[in-house]
Amino acid sequence: MVSLGLGRSVAGADLGELRGPAAHPLWGHLPAVIADGPGFMTTCARDYGDIVPLRLINVRALLLNNPAHIEEALVVRHDALAKPPIFRRNRAVFGRGLFTSEGEQWRRQRKLAQPAFNRSSLAAYAPVMVAAAERALPGWRDGETYDIQREMIHVTLATVAESLFGVGVDEYLDRISAAVGQLIGASAARLNTYFAIPEWLPTPANRRLRHGARELERVVHRLVAARRAGGGDHDDLLSRYFHARDAEDGWMSDELLRDEMITFLLAGHESVALALTWSWYLLAQNPTAETAFHAELREVLGGRAPTAQDLPRLRYTEAVLQESLRLYPPIWVFARIAARSTTIGGYRIPKGRRIVVSPWALQRDPRFFVDPDRFDPDRWLSDRAPRPPKYAFPPFGGGPRSCVGAGFAMLEGVLLLATIGQHLRFVPVPDHPVTLHPAVTLRPRFGIKATVQRR
């Protein structure tokens, strides 16, 4: 007998007894995912329970909506689950980087990268993060209108490149941002066909994908050349890659070094940029929260730049970031594939079945969050509200394959909010449409236009 945590107990239950939404005879649930993926996942969780069978063309999947099941999948059964083949179709961009690799290759890459994200390394990055925000501040003029998403992308790109690679990217910001936009747009188009169209076909989406990937590769080559030309001793991620590349066993090739740099450049800036974008938007929509945020900054910092040592006292600022990640998780859905038969929640999962988790649906579930659609940073302050189950809030995944840069992302997000928030606020333009673009990440489809008000 195995307990489902929030539901009944079963023993050797068959997947055939699970109910799910009606599916198109040919396309399955793909049209519903394309039309409104976050809304569809939310409806599935609300109407069909903890484990919901889905079908995308000929691919069968199970949507998990119970934190106990998600922990079982990501932690207890992690060795039976792998990243699905759809990740291998991202290799035009990520190659064999940490994002797409598996097995022993992944373990070796993760072990090499891990020290760059330990506590002492993170503390050393804090001044770099704050300096990047301070450089950006003079460019935001009082009364002028900007796309918050674009501005946050530029700041986070600079912090990632300088922290992890020891190089400046100011002259490449527009090029990188444009290339990332091409990749996101192309990936969205390919997701709409569930990657059924081969990459080699010269479709508009495939051409944009290749162009964006080539542009990023050119920038990475220039960054590596600049770093080598600069010389000096650095204690950062790129140094670790250089040492591995020059080692006798030679497992870190030039190609793999390129793959890893693109992986961290993209993944390292995108999630934090989106979390900051939505944070400014949500603060502007909620004056009480915005007032509490500014009050904390005055009390803790008194006008000076924040440091890593200030983090324990910037509790409300961190709560703002967490609440933004809850309402608008950058990765709104992710998946695994059963590499061999296993069990989750008492159900036997056959080899090849996909396991799907939607942070969007989980983090707006009223079982785990009171008034879940309301922006309420107070819910993250332990002395004011009960904590949700651990895997009801997985913005960075979970288990051994959780995001290696989760600590980096939280540190960066809090420090940038604190640095920028002391000097200005963003006021969204009233008539500018703010709608979701749920592609690889959860972006605002048309950006978020806002006017700067100096404080």
C-alpha cells in the first residue's frame, strides 16, 4: 500500500484508471498546450487530480500535481528518470553542455562547475553584481520609457559574464539579446510542432535558430579570446574550464567549452532577468508591497550599496523575488522520461513514459497557497504564514539535477532589486498590453513598457 499524500492509497494501481481531458484523435492535447499551456495545465490539476494522463501526438505523458509525487520523481526515483529526447533537439544551441548532457558526462560536467557556485564563490560575485546594476542606473533617465525586460536582460547578462567568465560584455549586449530573442522565438515555433520538423529543413524557425546560435558562438569565441589575451589569475568558472581543457586527459574540448559557456550565458541570465521584470511589474501593481519594499531598503541600507552580508536582513526583498518566481516561474513546465520502468505514487510507470511538472500550475494551486493569484510577499516570511510543501515551489527544479546556479540566481536577484530599487521605480505604461508568451521560458509577449520615476 502506497500513500498518495493528498489522495487515496493504492496498491499496484494501473495507469488505465486515471482520467484526463478529452484529446484530439491525431494531435492529442498539443493544440490545448499551444493555445494556452499554463491555463491548460492549471485546468488539468484542478479537474483531474494528482496524476493526469496526457498525449502529445504519439507521446504519452503524466502530469504530476502533488508535491509528494514530484519529490518522489525528482529525488527518490531520479536514477530511473532522464531528460527527454526533446532536450537533445536543443543541441544546435547548447551542444553537449550541462543543460543537455546525461549520465557520466553530465556528472563530470556538474562536478567541474559546482565549486563556482558554492558559498564562498557566491559571496565574491556580490560586488560584481552590484557594480553592474550601478553602471546601468545613469542610463535610466527620469520620465523616460523603457522595456523593462530588455533592460533587465542587459544587466543580468553583464553580471553573468563578469562573475563566471571574468570578461565584460557591454559592447555585445544588443547582439546577445537579439540572438536570444531569435532562439526563443524559433524554439516556440518548434515546440508548436513538438519538434516534429527536423532542424535541417530550411523553415523560417530553423533559419532563426541557426542564425541565433551562430551569433552567440561568435560572441563566445570573442569572449574567450579576450580572456586569454588579458591573462592574469582568475578564480571563476571559465578558469576551471581552461584548466580542464589543458589537462592531459583532454576531455574538455574547445567545442565542449563553447557549449558550456553558451549554456551558462543563456541559462544564467534569462531566469533572473524575467524574475526581475515581473518583480518590477508586480510591485507597481501593488502599492502596499512596494511601500514595504522601499521601507526595508531605507532601514537596512540607508542609501548605500548592498553587500552579500546584508542578505539576512533583506528578507522582504527576497520575499518579493520569491513571490515573483511563484506567480511567473521562468520555467513554467519541465519534463523527464522513464529510462526504465519505475513507480510513482503507487502507479507503475513504463519505460518511455514522460513525467511532466508545471511550476505554473503548482504554484497557483489553492491547496498549497492561500489566495494563490494574489501577489503577497508576506507569505514567504516564516513568522507570518505557513510554509508550503517543499515541492509545491520548484522554480529551479529539484533533486540531483536541480539548477546548479539556483543560489547564484537568488543572490543576483535580491542584490539587483536592492541596488536599483533604492534609486528608482518602474511605472508600467497603462495602454501597453502585458500578455504571456509561454515558450521555453515564460516571457511577456510584448515586453513590459514602463516609465522611470527617480526616487
